[in-house]
Amino acid sequence: MATPLISAVCPECETELSTPPMVQGETLVCPECMLTLRVEDVEADGTLSLAMIEVTLRDWGQ
């Protein structure tokens, strides 16, 4: 039996995303624009509300 997919839209590039069920606070990466997104809310109809999160890269002193 296949896992049902839920839908979301990237707030930056507006790409439609399909993902296995997620809960608030989980993160995913948009395959189109490569932004890291956090699940802000799971709507009653099963769609995800996403927000961009800033990823700080470590400075290795190079």
C-alpha cells in the first residue's frame, strides 16, 4: 500500500510540491530553488503551509 502524498507550494518559486505526510516544524528542501522550508501548519484539507528558513553556513576560516 502506497503512502498518500500531500501537497504544498514553495513560497519563493511557487513550485507545487508533493511529499509524504509531515508535521509542524519539519523541514524540506524545494527541488527547484533549493531553499530550506519549514512546515508552519497543516491545513484541514491536508495541504502544508510553508515558510522559508535561513540556513547559516559555518565559516571554516578559508
